[in-house]
Amino acid sequence: MESKLTPKQQRVLTFLQSYIHENGFPPTMREIAAQLDLAGPDSAKKYLDILERKGCIRKAARSSRAIELIGRASEPASSGRAVPLIGRIAAGQPLLAVENIDRHINIDPSIARTDGMFFLRVQGDSMIDAHIKPGDLALIRPQNQVEQGDVAVVRVGEEATLKYFFKEKNRIRLQPANRSYDPIYLYDGDDMEVIGKVAGILREYH
């Protein structure tokens, strides 16, 4: 019987499901660690040991790729929830308009629990110190208000930016997680809109 997973354990399992269903074979410990920003192969092995104890996978000794999905974890990715990948965010246009959607990505329904969630592809390295890399897919929960320090997507003019959000006395500060970049300051009257909060990061393996 499968036990409930923590968010980090679910993230590892979701990566295993996506990789195996796409490639037909499991990733190595090193690949798991690299894709999920774990400390190294030993850290990946600890997560796999937990997933095995909880009845999600079966591992074979003496092989770095001998991982088998079992139980509910073995269900194909098509049983997941289709979440749109948005190519652009434009002012005055419905966010999920057909012309804005590049494609749909199937993910575990337990991750995309809120209606209207969508992916945005990360551009640039301004959030690299928060382990958000160029090309990552940020899962966005749409909401027009966020808390102090949330990683939010904000439309500034015709561009969408992903930054830490801070509301200060007479302005909003969008703070990057990279010392090479300066904060963005917004004031009353600026053309801006809070689009949503980052709920997770998906890193595609190619």
C-alpha cells in the first residue's frame, strides 16, 4: 500500500514517471540529482529508498537504472492533468486564449489542484540562485495578490517577469535571485499586473 508522499518526494516520483514514460527506461542517480538540484547521487538514492519503502517503485541491486514503477505510480502520464504552456502574456488579452498556448503538458493532478494553472518557460538567469534556471517550466497558480517574498509572475508593460515580490511603503520591489541583476521598482500608475504565484518548477529532460 502506498503511503502519502511529501512534496519533495512527489517531485522525485513525478520526474521518474515523466522520464520513464518518455524514454522507456529510468534515469540514473546522477541524472535524477542533476535534474532536481539534489546534492548528488547519494541524495537521489535516499529519495529512491523512501519511494521504495512507500510502495511507489522497485529497485534492483547493482544497476543505476534498475527502477520500476509499481502500483498507482506506474499509471501512464496521459492519466494526468493537461496544463497549458503559455507562450506569451499580453496586456488586455485573455491569458488562456488559444493563440497564447504553445502546447499542453500532462502532470500529476495532485500537483495542479487549482483550475486555470499554466506553465511559463523561464527566460534568462535572473532567478538562478533560487534554483530556477533558463528553460525551466514554472507552474503558475493564477491570482492577483501574492504574499511578501512569494516568487510571482508580474506583467510589466508587454513583458512578463518572474521575481520575488515585495510590497514596500510607496512601491513594489521585484527582486531577482542573482546579484548580477538589479531589482525592478514599480510605483502607482505603472502599467503592471500580478499574474500569479509560482507553485512549482518542472525541468524537462532532453
